[in-house]
Amino acid sequence: MHVLHWKQLDWSGREFGLRSPEHTVGKLAFESWTGFDATYTSEKVTIQFRNRGWFEQDVTIVYNGEEIGQARASLFGKTTVQLRTGETYTLKSEAFSYNRTVQDATGHTIISFKQPTFSFGKGEIGVADSVSELSREVLVSTSLYLKAVSEHQAAILIIVFIPIFLRNILD
């Protein structure tokens, strides 16, 4: 199993670093405060994520200038990644946890995100040995991107709806 570590690089949660135990692997940066378009860069690749939608999202994945796939994410449902090669992956979350897995079409977990409770902004990623180097970079960056987007959306919903909820309870 390959082990990587991710860490939030800024206080806003809009920039993330990815490291192996030996060296820096890459960086994921969102392009603006308000949008969910982002770019992942490493020594070998540039992967761009172009997002359309908010509750239901269609994300175009562009690898070194060429569209290689789509991700479909729902704030209230299943998230899938479909690559042009025909491969399909499903991202699953654990209830009441920041831990997530990426499963292949047969249901085998190939990537797992482990984030300790109260460890905001950093965690560990385990990648199965069977995943090629290129697929590892694409799937890890895409999964980290989708994880960050879903956590930002959840935070925005909490910020918006808690005051409304409290106002209705206290009135």
C-alpha cells in the first residue's frame, strides 16, 4: 500500500499539499473564494477541475489539457468518477466521519482517506499497490478535490441554516 499525507496549506481551506513520506507530491488549489474550480499540479501533471452546479455537480476533469473524465457529485447522494477509459469509481463516506473510500466497479476499496477526529485540515491516504502511478495521481487528486468541495458545501449550509433554525426556535 502506498501512503500519502495531505494537509490544508492555508486557513481558508482553499489550498492543499500532498506528500509521500519521501517528498512533496503535488498541490491542489482552488481558483477563487467563491467557486469550486481548482487545479492540481505536480512535477508530471496538471489536472484541472471545472465545476458546474452546486447541490448537483458535474465536474469536468482535464489532464494536461485533455478532458479525461467526469465526476458527478451530489450533496445528498452518491459521488462517482467516470473516466474516458471506461473505468468507474464510487466515493463513499463514513457516517459522522471525515473518512472516505474510493471503490472500483467491483466494490473493492482502492483508496482510503483517514482523518483523525479533531484533526482538521490533514490526514492520510492509503492507495492500493494495484493502482498505477498515473491512475494514483488522477484518482487521489480528484478524490481530494471532491472531499474538499463537499466539506465546504456542508460548512456553508451550516453557516446559512443554523441562524435560521435558531431564530425559529427562539421566537
